[in-house]
Amino acid sequence: MKVTIRPITPAEVSAFVCWRYEPPYDLYNILLDNGNDAYDKIVSYFLGSAIHCCAILHEGELAGFCTFGEDGRVDGGDYSQPALDIGMGMKPALTGQKHGDAFVTAVIQYANKTFIPSHLRVTINAVNSRAQRVWQKAGFTQQEQFICPRNGKSFLIFM
């Protein structure tokens, strides 16, 4: 699978914030309230330069997105070690189909080329064993497990 990464467009943000995941992955649903105010704030957030949101494309079509920096962090985790945090989402229709390796490899290459970080870090919900396997296969190891005080869910930090 040939994957490319580039800065996100407003139309692509508008598309991915509306993606809906089935349980137990529904915790990744971004737009929880269909009100215009929430939608506008979320779209503006992802278009902001602070989180470095990028489109993940397959054959020119939006297949996922990634962010770099604090957006990849979850409340309650220990982020005191210097590292570039990565957040990532895949189009729901593509999940569970063995595309994760190509996505993660492309994201790692983009992060290393663009930001030249000393280390990379990803935080994954504990129920998402598929994502854990993909990142471990890419060489990441679990550093911590914690409970997010905001939602009571368990998360794992990998570096």
C-alpha cells in the first residue's frame, strides 16, 4: 500500500471529524455533538498550526490523518521525557484490514524527516490491541499504563 503524507486541507478536516467508529473504537469519534459551534471549533483546532495536522493519503484519497505534538497526549500520562508525540486516525472503513503497518511506517518517516525528533511517542487506548501490535512491530515499546482522569479509560504510552 503506497501511502503519502502532506499538510491537511480544510475539506479533509471536515471529512475526518465526521468519521464514526463502532464500539469499542467509538472513543475515537471526534465530533460528539452535531452542533455547528462544536463543529466549527473542532475544524479550527485541526487547522491550527500548533498541532501540525496532516492528511494520510492512499491513491490520492483521504485514508487517515496524523498530528504531531501535544495533540497526541492524553490527560494523566507522564510526558516528562522529551519526545515528539504522534496522534493518528484511520478512515473507519479501512480499520482492521492490515493497513496499519503502511500508515505507521509513513508517519514515522514523515515525523523523522520533518521534525528530526530525539524520540517518538504514541499514546494508545488500552482496548486498541490492533494499534498496539502495529506500533510494537514498528519498534515501539510500552513505557507506561495510566487512567485518563477525564474519561476513566486506560491508556498506554509507547516510545
